[in-house]
Amino acid sequence: MPELPEVQTVIDVLEPQIRGMTISNIIVNKPQVIAYPTAEEFCDRLTGQKIFNMSRRGKFITIHLASGDQIILHLRMTGCLLAMPAECSIAKHTHIIFELENNLQLRFIDTRRFGRFWMIKKGEDDNVSGINKLGIEPFDKKLTDAYLQRILSNKKKTIKECLLDQSLIAGIGNIYSDEILFRAKINPVRKANTLSHDELKRLTVEITRTLKYYIEKNDITPEDYLAKEGHGYNNSSFLNVYGRDGKSCTVCGETLCRRVIGGRGSVYCQNCQK
């Protein structure tokens, strides 16, 4: 599943291409990917509207329209969003096509069909997408060691599970929880309420620093992004632990181990993360 750095990459690549464009038509091939409202109302309301900009909240993408209406999207497991000329062949599993100006199309492609769209009217409360249930953003100045102490002090779950809890901190998934904990020198099986003040300080720093680092490493040109069909992120070679079980730790040389924590596979160094 795309996590915060990948979602930010999607926005960084696509927003300059579609900002200011008017939606002239919408083709919906799989109505079920529109979670709210109905597909018919979704198309009727959005056709003719101008795109103002894009933003991210956790792993959600929001396309803001000049009218004040919003298109909210969650890519889930396999969703991708591509801007391409209309003459390009339509890939299998293309569920929605937004026809824009200058022969440009914004296409949503999703093999597993878990991705979802919501359309929220100007002034309407968003009680449907789940954004209102998200916790603090990793780049929010309110994210401090005192904040982590407050939200984790009564958590008996592992710190790995808590980092994955979107109601606590938004945007962190399996990949970057492993990387954050490695950089903070914290074992993923530690109970969250046992972390010391120094460990919470390290964790606070690394949540922000690690995610910023991988956003930078994800940097990709629009041409490469399109050629790689929206999945060609560049940071895999910079990962320290995720997906590297059985390989040597990049710091101490010990063999990295894998363990299932809260139903998710986690890789860490038993020496660096004692």
C-alpha cells in the first residue's frame, strides 16, 4: 500500500499537470469505486468544475475544486493515479477517467479495486471518508515527545502496532514504521507504554526526519512516473530494514530478522534495536 511518502509523490507529480484544468467529462467503468455519493451524482456535480489544487492528509489525496467541492481518494493496496494524453491506450482495471482540457486525462487504475473516491460538497461535513478519524500529521509541530508520551502512556500494544494506528499518527504504514524504529534504535516488539523519555525523543525526531528523507528519495519526473505506471518510486534501494530480512544490517553487520507483529511482518536488527 502506498504510504505517506508515496502519496506525497503522487501529488507532487500530478498537481502541476492538472492544476487549473476543467473537468469536461467523467467516465466511470466501475461505479463501486465511488463510495459517496452515487456515481451519477458524482459525475453530474463534478463535470464542468475547475481543479484548484491537491493536498494530502495521512494516506488520503484531496483534489480541491475552485467551487469549494472536494474529491477525496484513498489508493489502498494497488490504486494509482495517472495523467496522460487521451490517445494513450486504456490499461486494464482503469475504473475512472476524468477528461480534462488540452486532451489530457486523469485516470484511476486499481487492480484489486480497493481504492475509493468520495465527493464532498462545499460546506458539507465529511463523515464518510474517514479523514475525520485520523490522528496528528507527522510534520505537525504539535508532534513532540510530550505528545507521544500522552498518547502512548496507556497503550499496551507494541510500538510497531501503535505507529500503524492511523488514529494516533496519520500516514505511517508497514514500510516506514520499520524504518523509523530502526533509525530510532527501538525494538518493534516493545510495549508502547514502556518507552523511556529518551526513546520518545528519538522516536519523535525520526518520525519526521525519516518520512522527509524518503519523500526526497521518492523524487521522480512526470515522465518516469508515467512510464512506471504510477508505481515507480525510487527509494527501495535506500531502505535499511524493510524487505531485507536475512541480509546484513547496514550499521552493525548483524543478520536482520523478521517477526510478525500484530499480523504484519516486521524486519529489524536485534543488535541495534535491543
